[in-house]
Amino acid sequence: DSGVTQTPKHLITATGQRVTLRCSPRSGDLSVYWYQQSLDQGLQFLIQYYNGEERAKGNILERFSAQQFPDLHSELNLSSLELGDSALYFCASSVGHRSENIQYFGAGTRLSVL
Amino acid sequence: AQSVTQPDIHITVSEGASLELRCNYSYGATPYLFWYVQSPGQGLQLLLKYFSGDTLVQGIKGFEAEFKRSQSSFNLRKPSVHWSDAAEYFCAVINNAGNMLTFGGGTRLMVKP
């Protein structure tokens, strides 16, 4: 158990809908990262937050947004869902934002868009 | 831009046999390298990391990896594979800003009894 908690584990929804994925980082970790794992794109970095502030953006679509709350949990919001958004979404956390800070991953949320 | 290549999509080995999973990276500076393992229904678990120093690094579950700058490689090895090692293995490099892990495509390991 990495200590990173993601809910829900599975999510099934329809095209055009909006969903929210939740992540609770390890105790004491200030950085939260979101990654998407899909069959065609592999594992891709989406976005990072550090202590409530957005710190880096990767290949995140404009339909997607995230935030980190004062209690350090994070939410990833996916809207106007398309079939191609079906993927496994991982959250990771680390104590800081330096390269040597290890990222610990949650078990992921599997999103199926029908 | 940084990139990671894992040339082998699938590898099958017999239980008790040795294992080597290949990883090649492209990065402009000294890389910080990682190997993660993903078991079915599980998240990514860190096996080992290389930041600097000794080029042979030891990890959990009996795994080791060797950093070879001249070959831009960071191959993962295990002397004797167990059935529980069947999983998908990912090599990754992190950028200087310390925020973005770039992963290879993964190698799925199957273990024959």
C-alpha cells in the first residue's frame, strides 16, 4: 500500500458527461501528480500541484482541469467526455517537487466512457 | 525532449531463469532513472532508482539495474524469476524540474512454470 488513495476505483459514464476523480496523497506529501494510462498513448503526465498551486502541465486537454485543496487532496475534473478518454487515471504524490523526490502512485481510477 | 524506449513489449521466461529487461533513454543532462512495476489491478510500485554514484543499483524483490551512460541504458535484471514477478514493468526518467516522469511503453513479463 503506497498510502495514496484514489476514489472511485471504477467509473462508467456516457459521452458528453462530466466526472470527478479524487486523490488523497500520502501523509506529509505536498505534491500531487496526475497521469493517464491508455492503450494508445501509454502513461502520460497530465498535471502537477504543489501545496495548492499548479506547478506543471503536461499533455492535459482543455476539457480536463484539476485542483488541490487546502487539506492537500486533489481532484481531476474531466468534462465533455469522449470515448477516447477511457483510460486508467493515476494520482501520485511526493514530499516535495525536486527530481529526487520519489513519486508514490495510487491504485488508479479506471474510467470507461460508453 | 526526454524519452524512454523499452524495446521488448512482451517477454516470457521460465520460473527460476534469469531476467533482463531493456531500457534506453534520451535525456540532455544526467538522468534520474526509475523502474516501476504494475501488477494487475494495482498501481505503480517503485522497484529502484538511479540518481548518481554507483552505476549498479539494488532494489526491492531482488531486482537490480545498471546505468550505462555510454549506451544510454538502464537495464533491469533479476537472477532468478519467481511466478509472482509476472507483471508489467516500466522504465522512467524525470525532468530537471522534478515534476514530470516520462515512461517507456512498458514490458509485460510472463513467467512459465
